[in-house]
Amino acid sequence: MSRTRRPGSSPGAAITSSPWVLVAIGVIVMVVLLVVALGSVRGRRTFPAAAPSDPVMSLPGLPSSPPTPSGGPAAPSSTAARPVVPGLSPRSTVLPAAPTPVAPTSSPRAGGRPAPPPPPPAPPSAVTGRYAVVSSFDGGFIGEVRLVNTGGAARGWTVRLTFPGGRLVTAWVQGAEQGTFGFADDVFTYRSGVDLAAGASVPVQFHIERAGLRPASCTVDGVTCAGL
């Protein structure tokens, strides 16, 4: 009777059946990899190179003075180079005086508004006047200023006469609406009550005493009367 041979256990099956063996192998592999990584990092570490030292500057030597003919001590040479002190100049260090600041002078109109142009002269009045003596008597006379409107529209007017030392008795407008009059400081003034129509004419008459027949001045709206 033959005996049946049981199959023996293989090494791989033993490793598989023991989990602690796998854990130990994994730990060993990790340690090996860590050691390899540390070695590579140490091999790549670099150190900064030493900074170059400053160059050494040599100072020029002083020229030796020539020996004297008599063999005595050498006299100091006036042409020997003197040691130069850094930061100082062999020239004069006296600085020129600073210029005195001058205050700026501004024009009277600098920055200001320009002067306004003068107003245009007033046009001459359309109402003109002519002076005349109507009648005279002892101690006084009757005078008049005849007004004429030469314009194309009705205009007001103002008559002024100067009688030095005279006295105004009364005044009126002949055949027209009366205005207002006054006498102050030898000046007789009459202002129209209504405007004078275009092309119309009207006399302003007045009674003056203790004065000459001719006034010192006569104007209508600032324009000198005719007939003086």
C-alpha cells in the first residue's frame, strides 16, 4: 500500500502568512531611501565664496633731496612735493560772497485788470438855442432863448444862463407848456415841462434885473447858444 506524500510549505507562503514580516521589510526600505536622500543633499550643499579683499593702494614715496656739495646736511627743497591731505584742495578755500537778493518789482498793472476804455462822447443835442434881447428898460431887460428841435423825435431840454450879480424876477415859456426854473449862484436854469416835438420851435423868456444884457454863458443841453 503506497503512502500519499503531503506537499511541504514553501518559503513564500510563510512570508505571506506573517504580516509582521512585510511591515519590517517596508520599514527597512524606507530607512535605506532616507539615508540615500540625506547623502545626496549633503553632497549638493554649497557655501558662499569669500568676498574679495579690497586692493591695497601703495602711497608714492617722497623724493630724496640731492646731496650738498660740501657734504653737509641737505637743505630742504622748495620744490619737494608736500603730502596731500585727503579732502583738502591746495587752492584757496575762500568762497565768493553770495549775491544780495533783489526784490522783484512789479508793474502797477501786473496781475490787475486793464483800465476800462473811456466812455464815448455824448452825441450833440438835437435841440439848439439862440439868445436874443426882447426889450430893455431902466434897471432890467427881457431876454429869451429860442429853442429848435432839429432831430426826428420829441426831446426834452435844459437851458442854463449865467448873469453875474443879476437877479431873476420871473421866467416862462411863450405859448407852450410851462416847465420848472430856478436861480442860484448867478445861474438861471429852466427845464422843459414837456418834450419839444421834432421840427418845433419855442421861446424861453425871462426878466432879469441888475445885470448886463449879455450873459456870461448860455447853453442848451450843454451846447453853447448862438447869437452871443
